[in-house]
Amino acid sequence: MLNFLLGAVAGALMAAVATIAALRNPDVQVRMGLVRPEAVVIQTRRPEPACPAPVVQAQGAMQAGSPQVGHPDMLFARRRFWSVAP
């Protein structure tokens, strides 16, 4: 009897989680009628790309806390990993 009760509770929790996850999906919300479908907008022309302003910075004026690209210890730096030694 206890196995049946625990199985029923676990099944109900899984069904609730699956239902909530499905209802958070915008496609499911539209199919169930919870929200109205958005009008389809077709762009006739591709927008021009907005380029950011160039940042002028001297080579030696890097900030101390910023990571350096191409540094040999970038991938295997000890400070990136938690210490697991006893």
C-alpha cells in the first residue's frame, strides 16, 4: 500500500512538473489559447548592421583584472577549478 502511495505521489509530481514546463513554452501557450498568436512580420529589407564605435586602447594599458587572450594558462588555470585536495 505504501509503494502505491509513494508511486502515485511521484507520478503526480512528475506530471505537474511536465505540465508546468510545457505551459511555459510559447508554442504550447498559443495552441492552448492562453495567449494570442503574434502577427507575422516579414521584413522587406535587411537592416543595416550597427557597428560599435572602435575602442582605442594602448597595448600596455590593459586593466589588471581583465583576462588576457592567448595566455598559456587560460584553460588550465588553477584558480578556475575548485580545490579538491585534502
